Amino acid sequence: LAKTTQPISMDSYEGQEVNITCSHNNIATNDYITWYQQFPSQGPRFIIQGYKTKVTNEVASLFIPADRKSSTLSLPRVSLSDTAVYYCLVGPTHYGGSQGNLIFGKGTKLSVKP
Amino acid sequence: NAGVTQTPKFQVLKTGQSMTLQCAQDMNHEYMSWYRQDPGMGLRLIHYSVGAGITDQGEVPNGYNVSRSTTEDFPLRLLSAAPSQTSVYFCASSYTGASTDTQYFGPGTRLTVL
């Protein structure tokens, strides 16, 4: 999997938009970008995945520039319940490369304050 | 459909004791894995399996054994527990283990080794 770099922590206030950027300079042509969210005392859960441009779902948006060397997870109007650790993973599909050995790293700890 | 289940939820061991952390999934997933999570360290991959009878090492395999005799179960064994193995352990599963497959995590086992 491509190596990723994320900020260790971020602070925000309720109602603000939060953008978490992940750097992946050595991303390969067939790699996708996937983000997970982990609430305290729970296992991580999938929130969004994309290959290029923009992807949006009911939880977040994912922005990927044309060179794909970074990606930004955007959380609109955060609330206290968005306090969590967010992980960025970069790797290929089953048909594009190796499987297993999924490295999550340290993620970004987002703290939302009232 | 229970998803990924882990037992026990909590466990206290003395140094040198052995135990097995249980993990089971009912989604017919080929890929299963074990992570440990320590404060400030994020998720670290211990072992993973891409199918019954196949296992491989992750980032931090020392002190842990695994086997995969069925698709559903992937137990993690500590042969001689050490205080350094005090951690929260998460089991995860997905269809193929590709980074694009959604990983489903269990609720975790909190292990304390005295």
C-alpha cells in the first residue's frame, strides 16, 4: 500500500466545516483512497472511498486533485458526535494488486468542542 | 446477521499466562485480520488471513499465533502473556482483503496483563 501522511490531531468547534488532508505522494495508477472513522471504544467503520475528483455521501465529501498525490476528507457542520479518529488508506482493488497487510497507521484525532 | 463478534470483551491476565481471543464473522468473508491499538499508536496489524488455511504476519506479529481452520473463525493466541501486550484488540473482516473492500470491525477486546 502507498505510504500516507496525516496530521496527528485537529481541533474544531460545533457547526464548522472540517477538512482533513492525507498526503500520498507515491500513489499508484490503480490505487483508490479510502477513509475510516473510529469513535472512542469502538472499531473503525468505513465512511467514504474515491479514485479521482469528488465523492459525496451522507456522511462526508472526499476531494481528490488531478495529480492524486493528496486527498481531503471534508465533514460539513461538525457536531460533538464527530469527535473521532479518521484514517486514510491508499491501495489497489483486488484485481489490481496485492491483498491483505492493510496498514491503518495513527490517523487524525479530531476533537470537536462546543 | 451478527457481523464480526469478539469474545471476551475484557480480560485480565498474569504475566506468563496463555489465552485465546476469539473472533467470528457470519458474512462469508475470506479475509480476516487482527489489530492492536495502544494510546497514541493508532491501529497496528498483527496477523491476517486471506482464506481458510492461509495466514501471514503483519506489522507486529511477535508473541502472537493465529490459525484459520474455517472461514468463519480467526482466533488469536497469546502463548505467554507479557505486560507489553496490554492493549485493545480488534478483529476485522472483508471479502478479499483489498484496500477497496470495506473492512468490518468487531467491538474489541480490552486485555490487561499484570
